[in-house]
Amino acid sequence: MKNVLTIAGSDSSGGAGIQADLKTFSAHGVFGMSVITAITAQNTQGVFGVQDISVDMIEKQIDAIFDDIKVHALKIGMVSQIETIKVISGKLKQYSPENIVVDPVMISKSGYDLLAPEAKETLIKELLPLATIATPNIPEAQVISGMSINSLKQMEEAAIKIHSLGAKNVLIKGGHMEDDATDVLYNGDKFIYFKSERINTKNTHGTGCTLSSAIASNLAKDFTIEESVANAKDYITTAIKHSLSLGKGVGPTNHFYTLYKKAGVISE
């Protein structure tokens, strides 16, 4: 079995962050491990508080994993502080894991800043050059590239700019565009497009976390970048299509729909 690590924040409601990552790893048949960078108080209606884990404890978590267990891939999610980013960057340079997925989490769906404004440049400088693939959504890609994105052509231009900052591959997610949800993958040589139907549901909590974790899972299982993105796109589309109406706000995706169906837990 392949082992995949998530370095991210905790979501108390279970739909995003560490919880979504571990569910996604399990759904892909890989062994999930975690380094928690922050604890959030959140639910389907929003984020109500964040408490960062100390840099020393983050460092100890990373050492505990790499000193003992082979890491076949990892994803980086919420890393809210400058010192947090620097210690993660330093440790990844020390241990040199093979596959690194950087999901530059900046703002929650409810508008809460999950990355301190002063830490954005540090993330760009320290983590993007380590990325096997970076997976920003449109708002995140706008911040990183410094340009407005309102079309597929501008998604391509932004992908080129982000690639120039060091990421080996860049996947700009098109979920914020008004047409079909087209994601653009740029590998430094060509563009690859992943198109899917736009699903009419409000329950999309944790989609970015889930997609990046699915990509990491597929990379750990030795799929190519293009195959990993395609497989992850299929997985998240199914999870969104069968999302869960939990709580009073934006519900989570259904990470185990396919497994539950095969097991006979659900009939549709």
C-alpha cells in the first residue's frame, strides 16, 4: 500500500481540510497520514475561528512521519503563517519527497482569510518551487499571477506565469467560471483541458481539498500527472454529484459514494 501525507488545517465539521484529505486517501486505497498546521472552528455556514499550531510542533510532526514511514506523495493545504510555511519548506527540502501537491488555500468559501495576507509572498516563494503540481482556483490564481482571470485564455496566461514561479505543473481550476467547469493543466510545454458538467448543487464544501488529495493519491500510485488529474477530476465530479445536504449551509461532497454503492450501503 502507498502512503500519502497531508499537511493542512483541521475542519471541525469534517468536510474540508485534514478530514477531507484522509477520507479521500481512504477512498483511493492509500494509507493516509497527517501533519496539522491549524485548528479551525467551522461548519457548513462558515469559519468562526482559527488557532495555529506552533512551528515547533509542526516540525516535530513532519519529522515523526519521515523518520519512520515512507511518503510516496503529499499535499499541502492550509498553511496560514510565514513561519509555518518556512519550516514546511525547510523540512521538504531536507526529506525530498517525490510527489508534492500544493493547494494554495487562501480564502474559505464564506470569505474567511485562511492565509495571512503577509504570508502570501512567502507561500509563492517557498512552496511553489517545490510543487510537482500546484492546484489554485481562479481567485487564488489571480493572487499568485497578479492578473485578472475572466476567460479560458486568461487561465492559460495565468498558468504560464505560475509555472514560471517554479511549479513543475499548474492546474487552474475553473469552478469559479460561469460556463462549464473546465480545468486547465499546464506542464511547461502544453495545455491539457479537463471539462465536466456544472452540477447544480450548493454542497461543494471541501472540493479543493478533496481534488488535491485525490491527485496526490493517484501520483502515489504511479499514475502520470495527466492521468492523476483526470482520475481526480472524475472522483470529485462524482463526489459533488452525490454531495450531502448536511447542516444549514454549504454541505460537503460525498467522499465514499462509490464505495458505499459497491458495498450496498446506498442504492443510488
